[in-house]
Amino acid sequence: MENIKATNTEATSILDISSGEIVFSVPIRGFEFRKSLMKKHFNENYMDSEKFPKSTFKGKISGYRMDDGIYQAIATGEMNI
């Protein structure tokens, strides 16, 4: 077995602090893996990123607080992957 880890720095988000509404979009092909074969399998075999190029979330944040410089929050909404 092998650890599989990826990062994605191409996500975009909008937060309306007054209402707590939040939306974000993550391009699936933006995930970077340690090995190029992992990325190929992720996009072709698991995510079908050609047909479904992005993941989105639209919802609302409630009960957020900051603790030691880290924000913690509860978000409810709809996520599409």
C-alpha cells in the first residue's frame, strides 16, 4: 500500500461575512500528486475530470470562531463533485 496525497492551489472562493454565505470552486485537474501516474489515475479512472472538470460548494457558515489564529466553522450546503 502507498500513501496518496494531493494538493490543489487553484481553488477560488467568495465569502459574504455579513450573511455567512460561501461558495467555492475547485478545478479537479488542479490536484498535484507526488507521482504523475497517480494524477493520471485520479483524473481518468476515479474523477473523470474531462467530463466533470470542477467541484463546487455553495452554502452558509455558522458558529465560526478563532482559536490561536485558526478559524473553525460549521458549513452547511451543497457540494458537487
